[in-house]
Amino acid sequence: MEVKNCKKCGVFFNFVSGLPLCPSCMKEIDDKFSEVKQYIYDHPGVGIQEVSEENEVPIVIIKKWVKEERLAFAEGSAIGVDCERCGRMILTGRFCEACKADVKKQFGNIIATTTKQPEKKLERDNAKMRFLK
Ligand SMILES: [Zn+2]
Ligand SMILES: [Zn+2]
């Protein structure tokens, strides 16, 4: 077990994995999810930078929610998160459609369709958000 300093409140805690935040700060940020979701609902097409600043939630946390498929970048957004397998830009989750299909195949379920996503150029400040859950 590794002991770390919480990046937010400075307390020492047993670090397991993920972000260097203690459980109580982690919970505090998690409680902000509904606030962020409401903000995105009220501001359709808002940028990730603005979501982060207005709600005082670090961008890494927003990306974590995207990875967990709780939030997604809007269709046509200039940025997203990287597929953990091939690095292609995706709007939500951990893997792109093609990799998801590949991973499923390895578990014995054959999926015939793969979706190709067009290459998009990176415009970091232009990310648009929407929520899923
Ligand atoms: Zn803390
Ligand atoms: Zn992929």
C-alpha cells in the first residue's frame, strides 16, 4: 500500500489507484456530478474548460466521468478521450467501437459491425459536452 498526500486537502491517505485524492475529497467531487450534469443541460454545447471552471471540477475528473460513460462529448465535438487500446478519439467510454467489437470477439461474442470515426483535428477549447446519465 502506498501512502499519498491528497492533492486537494493535503491529508495522508492510502492510495490505491486513480487520482491522488483522499476518499472524502473524492466523494465531494463525486457529489458535484449532478451539478455538472445540470450545468451541461442548461448550457448545451458548453466547452470542457468552462464546465471545469464554472463547477470547480478538474478536467481530469470530467474525463474520468467520460470514461465511466456518465458524460460524453457531444457529437461533432473537436475533442474527446483516447481509446485505451488504439488511441483513436472517442466521445465516451474507454474503447472505440472497433476495439469494443474486438474485445467482445475475444470473449466469444462476434459482432459484425464496426463503426469508423472520421479523423478530427484537435481544438482543445472547442470540446462540447453532453450527459448520458
Ligand atoms: Zn482530500
Ligand atoms: Zn480503439
